[in-house]
Amino acid sequence: MLYNTLSTLGMSRRLQTTMTQLQMDMVRANEELSTGVHADVSATIGARTGRDIALRNLFDRTEEYLKTTALLDGRMGTMDSAMTSILTAGTDLLATASTGLGQQAPTGVSLQNKAKATLDQIVGMLNAASGNAYLFAGTAVEGPPMRAVDGDKSGLPSPMQIVRDAITAATGGSAMPTTAAQTAAVIATLDNLFAVRDPATAAPAPLTDTYEGGFYTGTTAMQAGGAASPRITGRPADATSVAYGVQANDQTFRDLLQGAYMLAAVDTSTMEPAAYKDYIEEAVSKMSKGLGDLRQATALLGIQRNQIAAVTEQHQTQKTILNLQIDNLEGVDYAEASTRISHLEAQIDATASATARIAKMHLTNYL
């Protein structure tokens, strides 16, 4: 005679395994419903996993470029603001100085004080920073590029003292030129002081200091040997490079500062008439040229900012497209996920009910 055996222990274990699997499936389904992404993307999309990885890599690179363009735009915005302020201050000083071109002004000390205040303002703007980077220092972004007009704790002569020493050396001992010949000598000496030169060469006599080192401490215009130093550039895209590095030792600032220092170093109202005319004309001419070049540099910076804005828009568009493509591969159909959860809930309820019935089964019920 054959007997059918009934093992409640075996059935309970099988139901327990089924319940565990159903609960894990329920957790994954709820996770997919909340995140909108398959819990195991590679298992779900199969052979398309390679394309998904490539899209993800491109998406991440696009995000990094967006961070770069945001950083570049922020730096350029700060530079633009500083250069605009320098233009405003320089133009105001130039207008005041220009009134003395026709006739020697009796209030030269007021012009001298105004020039000193303008220099302080310009130097402060050229020491502008964005984050931990000084914007007008070239590649030497870790420190302010300009020394204070009245000097610092370095032990070096102050920039103002350097200019006054140069004037004294050119005149043979006088604090200001007294003849046209002395004015010409002073102008030639100051031209040498503010000139671009190989940093490996010594300052020409009678100078002992140069603009780079005495006034400016950032990246030199030339490397030792005379080759141009690298400029700051930004790379907002794979095939796009923007050389936006305006430096405080560019010729535009050398000219502007030379004219302003000429006005701040002496009281022009006390100069001899023979020396005054050429001196004030040279100061005004240097400032005018520097401000004209600065306007062009500011306009170029504006063009570069527009270029960055256009690249940023391209990246944002690409990011949107990539996000849609990735979502098509990794994304969950919410209706399908909801239906699957409903089925799982029904299966879990049925399994739990069966488990409860088995738990109530006793051998005595069948004797």
C-alpha cells in the first residue's frame, strides 16, 4: 500500500524562501519607483550597457565643463568690474590733469594728492582675487601682484620712493626737473623704469629697480632669455581655449601707472615753467594711452565672456539631451513598476496566508 507523506516543515521552508525573494523584489520595485532608475541597470538593459556607460562618461565630462565655465565667467566678471573701476578712476584723474596742459595750475598739490589716491585705488583693483586666485598676477595666482604705493614689509623701497629716486638720479640730485633738458632725462629714465625687459638683465643706469619686482611681483612678461611667459588660459570645451589672462604688467597698466606716478611724485605747481610743460604733457599722454588700451582690453574681455556664455549654453543643451538618452536606457516605466508592485503585494499576501494555514496544521487533525 502506498502512502502520501505530508511535510509541513518542508512546505514552510519553501514558503519562507519564496517570501524572502518576494520581499527583496518588493524592495527593489519600491526603490525603482522612488528613484525612477532600474535597481540593476546592467542586468535590465543587457547589451546596451556599453552605450549607457559612454553616455554617463560624456554626461560627467559635460558637468565638469559647466563647472569650468561657471568659474571662468566668475573670474572674468570680477576682472571686468575691476578694469571698469580702474577706467573710471583713471579717466577722472586724467580730466583733472588735462586742465593743466594749457597753463600751469597753482593747485598742483591737489593734483598730486588726487594722483596718490587714484594710484592706491588702481593698485587695490589690480590685487583683486576670485577665490584663492589673484586675477591680474598671471600664472602666479597665489599672491597679490602689486606692491602698495607706499611700500610693504619686504624691506624694499616703496614704488613711490623708486619713482622719486629715479627722478632724482635723472636730474642729478633735484627732487623734480627744473629745465626742459632735465625733463627729457626724467622721461627717458621713467620710460626705462616701466619698460618690458628680460628679467635676467639688470636695470639700466641710473636705475637700481625695475617695474617687475619693484612695483609688480606676479608672472614676468618675459622668461629669462627673452621668450614671452605663458598666459592664463581657460578651456571651457574640448576644442576651445580662451586666453583671458590680463596681467598687471601689461603695457596698458605700465603706461597708466607711469603717468599717475609722475603726477603723484611731485607737486607740479612748484615746477619751473621750462620743465613743467613737457612733464605734464608726458604724464597726460601716458595716462591717455594706457586708458585707451584698457578700454580695448575691457571690450575684448567682454567678447570673451560672451564666448564663454555661448559655450555654457551648448553644454547645458548637451547635458539635457544626454540626460534624456540616459533616462531612456536606465529609466523605469512608472506604470509598469506600479503594476509589478501590485502583483508582488498580492503574491506576498497569498504566501503569508499559506504560511499561516500550514502553521495551524497538526497531526491530530487527521487522526
